[in-house]
Amino acid sequence: MPRPLRVAIVGAGPAGIYAADALLKSEAAAEPGVSIDLFERMPAPFGLIRYGVAPDHPRIKGIITALHQVLDKPQVRLFGNVDYPNDISLDELRAFYDAVIFSTGATADRELRIPGVDLEGSYGAADFVSWYDGHPDVPRTWPLEAEKVAVLGVGNVALDVARILAKTADELLTTEIPPNVHEGLKANKALEVHVFGRRGPAQAKFSPMELRELDHSPNIEVIVDPQDIDYDEGSIAARRANKQADMVAKTLENWAIRDTGDRPHKLFLHFFESPVEVLGEDGKVVGLRTERTELDGTGNVKGTGRFTDWDVQSVYRAVGYLSDELPKLPWDVESGTVPDEGGRVIEAGAHLPSTYVTGWIRRGPIGLIGHTKGDANETVASLLADHAAGRLLTPASPAPEAVEAFLAERRVRFTTWEGWYKLDAAEKALGEPQGRERVKLVEREDMLEASGA
Ligand SMILES: Cc1cc2nc3c(=O)[nH]c(=O)nc-3n(C[C@H](O)[C@H](O)[C@H](O)COP(=O)(O)OP(=O)(O)OC[C@H]3O[C@@H](n4cnc5c(N)ncnc54)[C@H](O)[C@@H]3O)c2cc1C
């Protein structure tokens, strides 16, 4: 008797959920159908939408509602609070599934190798993001004593970090931030936030909308030095080739020529300043040294040998995320990704049978949520081609009940999709008395309990 194609997806962020969607929409979903189990190490799904996207971006967080449609389908199950490989290994997954897709994303900060990065007061953006987004596995408090703060990097994460540091706690109280984060932000002393990029306005990686949004807060004065507006031939070509880059440059130009207003928190966007050292005294950050750079004609920059010391008491490195290596899978140290061809995991030049990757663990930590969709489609197309060609391994125990019994026997307190609805309702109920859409639960135990795990 033919049975459904059984697929495990490890990591229930957008890439994993879009992969499930692509499988459901494929021809393979017709008789005998597909059956998909998502394994997620957090008690709740949605990856960086829940634990990365800034709380004052409710519209982006709202993508979760669209993703509900996929997880609502009877062919899809969620096993939350299940960690690969501690709770289920690759061999064990292979015993239950025809194919395994890894979509474990990225959680940590990429290193920035300059002297002083280990000083007290020097932080990775990912840690701060996890804190303000209520991630259960990070400390509940965050030191926010610095009056002047540096943020290194010119991508959207740098903007998120700078904006959260520059807004007032009460401005953020309309969002889903948990009580410990609101308390922490109330103690924030930051009056000046300085964002540094080593290249120019044409090379900034901001999205135009995210950049313009900085100016919407009644408490934030965005300041750009007119001397930082500079373009060479490479920059002009880059602006011509990329509409978004052009819009970003135009916004920065407008800000550079306007008068400075009197909003209480100043947010400076500096260009052509390359961070070379975090300065310290008694083990703590007391400044940042940058080297002035200049364009070399191609859009790249070179150092000028002119240095500036900035009076800041904390430094946030927003220079990119990094994925965790996955045990039993090949790993490309340079890119921090699992090597693949069309989503097929490649080890020693050959496809590791029945094993696939998608999302940031495949492409590296760049791109928006929407970009993971096309990526998932490509991976699923490879998987289905292998299925059609009879190249998938045959699992020993494909019955859907077998994996549940396995997790129960291993005493894994897993959450389910029904559990997410309960957690969702509990968080909404917490927010209701304050007229807020939700207030996030932070403690893993509270999340598990609310989910009925
Ligand atoms: C700070 C920040 C802000 C962002 N803001 C925006 C924005 O405003 N708009 C936008 O479009 N994009 C934004 N992005 C980008 C967006 O979050 C990513 O494009 C997207 O989340 C990548 O999806 P993914 O599924 O590959 O990875 P992730 O979202 O990281 O999902 C991976 C999932 O796998 C799980 N996992 C990891 N390891 C394991 C394991 N060993 N076992 C089981 N499960 C595991 C994780 O818990 C996670 O749930 C932002 C990113 C960051 C970092």
C-alpha cells in the first residue's frame, strides 16, 4: 500500500515553514501525499521573526499570521522544544523519514577581530536582540548605563539596535516586549547613539524603509555629517544599478543638508570611519578609535591614516549573524554554511543521501524573510526530483506515530501546533489589560506550561 512521502524539517523559522508550504503545494502532495514534521528547538516556532525582528516592527512580525496557514494543514505537525541532535540525531531522523531538510538559520554574532572587543561594555548585536526580543536562553537583564553608544555596521540589524537604544522605554511599551525588557530599557541612559560604517552612503546595506523609519520617532534626531556624503565612479554605478541603494543615498543626502532639530536623543550616522580599536580602561569600554577612509574609485575604500577617538561607553557590533555548525553534516568554515548544490547537502563531492538545507544555514545570514521562500522552493524541487528518481533512502519506521513514541520514550517535553495556539492566547491575554496586542512570555518553563507541553 503506497504511503505518504515523510519529510522532517529541522528548524521552524520562515525557511523551514516555506519548505513545508512548497511540499504541500507540489504534485507529490496529491495521493499518496506528503506528511511533514517540523522539529524546532524553541518551544515556539517562527525563528527570527519571533527572536530577531524588532518589537517595533509589528507589520513584519505579522508574517507569522500568514505562516499559520501552512502549520494549520493536517499534513504538518510541529515538535517544538526539540533540539537537533540532542533530542533526535540524524540517524534517528533517517529511521523515521524519507528525507530531512535542515533550516536552522543563524543565531550568533560574526566575529569582529579588533583589539578591545572583549572589554566590558562591548556587545554582539545578536545578544542584545535576543534580550529585547525575550529569548529564553539569554540573561533577563541588560546593562544600559552608557550615555554615548557606538553601533558598528550599516545593515538593518545595526539600525534596529540603534533605534531600540535611542527610543524611550515608553515608546516601546505599545509593543510585545516583556516586562523585564521594559524595566531594563527604562534604565537606559543613552542620549547619543553613533552608527559607524567603513564605506560610504552608496555602500550602506540599509533598506530604504528601515532607514526612513529612524526619523519617525519624536525622540530621535537623526544626524548625518555633510562631509560623509561622497561618491566615486564605483558608487555612482552602484546607485544606478540598485534602486534601493539610490533611495538610501538620497535619504542620507537629505538628512545631511537639513538643520538639526531638538529631539532629545541624537542618532548619528557616520560613514568612511573604519573601527580599528575599542578603547578600554580598567577592563571597561571608554571609547572607540576609527580610521578615516576614502573611496578608491571602485566603490571600495582605503585607510587615510587619520584616526579619531570617540567618547563612548559601550560598543555594539552589528557586523552580521553566524550559523551554528550542525553535527554530522559537512561544514564550510569560511562561509559558515552547510555546503550544498541546489539545496542537496554535499559531502566529499557527493550528495549526502536524503539530506537537504534551506534558508540562512544554506545561503548565509543575508536577506529578508521573503527571500527564504524562493530558497525553500529550490531545495524542495531538488528533494522531489530525487524522490521521483527513487534516490531517497527508505526509512525503517515511517509511521507518523513512531516518532511521537520515540520522543515520549526519550522524555522530551515537546510542544505542538495546538500548543502554539495556547501560548499565543496566553500572550494575547497578558497584553489585553494594557491595550497591547501581546506581551511575550520569556521563561522556557512558562512557555512550555502555556503550550501544554
Ligand atoms: C535582528 C534581525 C532583524 C531582522 N529583521 C527583519 C525584518 O524586519 N524584515 C525581514 O524581512 N527580515 C528580517 N530579518 C531577516 C530574517 O529574520 C531572516 O531572513 C529569516 O529569519 C531567515 O530564516 P531562516 O528560517 O533561515 O532562519 P531562522 O529565522 O533563524 O530560523 C531557524 C530556526 O531553526 C531553529 N533551530 C536552530 N538550530 C536548531 C537545532 N539544532 N535544532 C532545532 N531547531 C533549531 C531556530 O530556533 C529557529 O527557529 C532580520 C534578521 C535579524 C537577525
